[in-house]
Amino acid sequence: MRTLSGTTDLPVLLPRRMPSATEWGAADGARFFGSRTWLFLLLAMSALSVAAQASDAPARAGIVETVWKWMPLISSGFLFNLLVSAASMVLGTALGVLLGLGQISLHPSVRKASWTLTQFFRNAPWLVLLFFAMFLLPFELRIGGLVIPLPAWLKAIIGLSLPVMGNVAEIVRGGIRSIPTGQWESAESLAFSRMQILWQIIIPQAVKRMIPPWMNLYAILTMATTLISVVGIQDAMTLTRGALVAEARTDLYLPLYFMLLLMFFAYCYPIARLTLMLERRFAVNA
Amino acid sequence: MTTTQPIVVIENVEKRFGALVVLKDVSLTVKRGETICIIGPSGSGKSTLLRCINALAPIDKGQITVDGIAVNDPALDKLALRRRVGVVFQQYNLFPHKTALQNIMMAPVQVLKEDKVEVEARARRLLAKVKLSEKADVYPGELSGGQQQRVAIARSLAMNPKVMLFDEVTAALDPETKKEVLHTIRELATEGMTCVLVTHEMGFAREVADHIYFTDGGVIVEHGPPAEFFARAKEERTRAFLEQVL
């Protein structure tokens, strides 16, 4: 952490057009870097803004003001990202559970097909899958006389749910496989049917082990929702870029993107902490 | 209590795992109410034989009949077979997400579709029988090994089986808790339950068994009533084994 104050001599790390700000801004950063991450991020944010504001031309609005001005719009975009993440997660989980169960099916054909699909969607880049869904799905579905429109946001949700599906399938399969075979044997010798064993005995135990990786996957998905900006959907990322274009000020790049980062961080970090907590709690019980 | 009527009949059974022959031409008969012990070195196929009896492992040759049910029949009604055969495992295998009482109640309620109130009364009686009445609402994780094993025995008994199979049930227990479990099994045996035990407890086998089978390398080397078996083993292999364990 100490080395950071030394490396600030590098021009690339200095805020542009404001050499005066570097001394205290960097020193602050160094001092707080070792302490709570949260505190550091907030301070860094304010330091950047204040520093930038101090050296700004008087004719322009201050950075804090400007960021504040765009905040509601970008927040609404961020909310949209969260909606997309929730919808993709629900869809991907539903499909992934089926695929995961398919992988432990007694029918070899079902098992192999599920395995192949899982591996395919797990090992494909998310952005490519997103493009795949955007351009392969029609803009509307005709089922008989019924026409179901498929707007871009819906296609994006489907596109993002594909890798989620593959990963959930693997979480489900792994969770079920992690339950000792002794549980299957004793349940079998008590005359339970395979379905009863799965739903009454194995899955209730396995769900506990699936929740932490599933939450982890959700946090990753939430961050990955910014990918939809690439395919032209108005998410937080697109709106931030739009705000930057409208302001046409290079000194806003850092604060605005930083604000966006903070939003995602504020949402995903608690999930990561909770995941860790659950992991520890379940580990003790197991 | 022992009658001459056989309940488990094993005839010329062969079991293979790939190229490895684990059971070779094994035959034995268990009469109703009888307690038999199968002893022998590790890997001699004892546990596999038990698993074959309740169709957890399919056999490759021969025939097994349990209470008139042909176990190797392709059209086997596994439910009917497993209702008659209770199994207790070395690792207890209680369901960790259910309390002791729920562990005992689950199969009768869900498999046999019996009335919950009746099953609960029976489950509590069984818990009392294994001296764990006060542990009814405790989860397996909070029970000692011996206590878990006794709940596992009660769980099997709740299905009203005609035969109980015990697969090295005390092998994972310390001497103190071992006693509690052996006591429960002894009680069962004297009450007339048909018991098939795979065990390393020679003293216990000598005491409770009506008949001892010694297996080695997948075959039954020798068998006989305990007094005779322990005092005058005929086969060299049996004597060598007994010398080591006694």
C-alpha cells in the first residue's frame, strides 16, 4: 500500500489539468487505502470531485453538481440493469435446474444431451451468447394467430440467461453429487423411490450447498448486465456514456464512470459478503 | 424363537465387479428368528453379500430369495422387498436435515402412506426401545455415533421388517458407545427378529449368533454353530483368522 504514494509521480495517474490536487489527493488515498475499503472509495470519490472542481473554469458547473444532475437518470438505468439481472437469473435458474437434473437422469440420452448443453453454455463468452440471442431470435413470435413481440430487452434477458443456465446446471449437478452415496443407499433400503429420494432427502441437503455459488453467480451476472449496452439497450452504461456525450467534458469521464462503479459495488459487495457468511455457516453444519 | 422355516435363501450366488469376482458360489440359509453372523477379513465380500440380499447390488449368477421374493427376478418389486428387509450401515446414514423422530417417521409416512399420528406413536415407542426418548427432536449432528446408530436401527424397525441386516454397525464406534448399540441388537435378536450381522466383534458374534459363517476371498470357507465354530474350526484358513482376531 505504501508504494502507491510513490507511484503517483507517474503522469498517467495524475488528474488532468490539475497538478495542485495531486499532493493531498494521493496522500489521502495512501493513508486510507489500508483501512476500510468503503471509506477509501468514498474518500477517493470526494477527493477526485473536489480536486477537479477546485481547478475548474468558473463558467462550467462543478463536477459534484454535474454528477448529481445526471444521478437520477443513471440510477434509473442502473435499476434497469438490476431488473435485467433478476429476470435473467430467474429464467436461467429455472432452465439450469432442469438441465442440472437432466444430468443425473437415468436415461443416457437425456443425461448426455443435458451435459452437452451445459458444457456448451458454460464455456462460451457471455457477450457472444448475447449477440447470438440478439441476432438469432426474431423480433416477434407467431404461434398460430398469436403474435408475441420480442423487444430487444427481452432478447437481452434471454441472451444473458443462457450462460446463467449453464452455470446453474453445473451448480445443481455438483450440489446433488456432493451428497454422500450413503444417503442414497439408506433411503433406497427404506424403500423410497428415486424421485422421493431426490426431492425429500438429497435436494433439501444439496440446496444449502448450492446457495452460496448461486449467489456468487448472481453477483457476476449483475456486473455482466452492462454488456447489454453493447447491443444498444439503454442501461446504466449507455446512459452514462450519453451523459458524457451531452456534457462533452473529458474531466467528467472519471467521476461519472466512478459513480457507476460505486453503484455496482454497493449492490454486489454485500452479496459477496453474504455469500461468504453463508458459506462459513453451512461449512460448520456439514 | 427359531423355526425351521427359511426366510433368506442364498443359492450359488456369484457377484462380479468387472473382472473381479467378489462372491463365488455362495450359499447360505437364514431361518426365521435366527441370528447369523458373517465374519472374515476385510474385502472378503461380506458387505457385498448383504447388499445383494436387499438388491442394492445386483447378482450375476445364482438365486436369492427373501420371504418368498426372488431378489434377482428382473420384475422384482423393490418396494415389497425393501419393506421386508431393514438395513443398518456402518456410517449410520441418518438424514441430517431431519430430527431423530422425523428420521424414523419419514419412510412409513411417505413410502407406506401410513397415518402420521399412528406412525409418530410407533416412532416414539421405538425411540424408547433404543433408549433415546429424550432425543426425539434432536438433529443427527448433535448425537453421538452410538446414538445415531441406535436411531438408524429404530428407523429401520419402523418399517416393520422381517429381516434386519447389520453391516459392520459398530466398526466406527468407540468401545463405550459400541456397547449401547450391541445391547440394542442383542435385545432385537432375543425378541425373535431375524438378524444377519456382518461384524468384527467376535465376542458378540459368539454370544448372539445361532450360526457363524466365515468368508474369505468371496467364498464361504466354513460355517457352524458358534460353540463348535470357535472351539473346533476345521479349516486352516479359519483357524489362522481366528488366531489373529481372538
